[in-house]
Amino acid sequence: MNWVSVFSTTDLFLFEQIKMVLDAEEVVFKERNTVSSMYNNFGTYELFVISEDQEKADKLVKDATG
């Protein structure tokens, strides 16, 4: 199973919103958080989907972020 990145941000609120959108559309995703818990001033929040769902996820992310 190939996982591809579909979203990356430093904004935790936006990250949570995109997760809710993907979940509502039953798109399976994995998340990765590389934000420093000590300083919160570097790193990113990232979402990955299986390659078969990439097109659908890309459209949902684009619609959600305007």
C-alpha cells in the first residue's frame, strides 16, 4: 500500500478541520506531527492517504481550504 502526502500545514486548527473533512467522506488517512511540543515554532502537521484515494483527497482539501 502506497501512502502519499495530501496536506501539510503549521496551523493546528486547519489541520484538525481537514482531518474532519476526510473522515466525514470516509477517506482513510494517516497523520504525522513533526511540530516541536516544546516550542511549537517549527515543524508541520501532515496528512497522508493511500494512493488510490489521492485524487478524492486532493479535491476535498482544495474545497476546504478555498
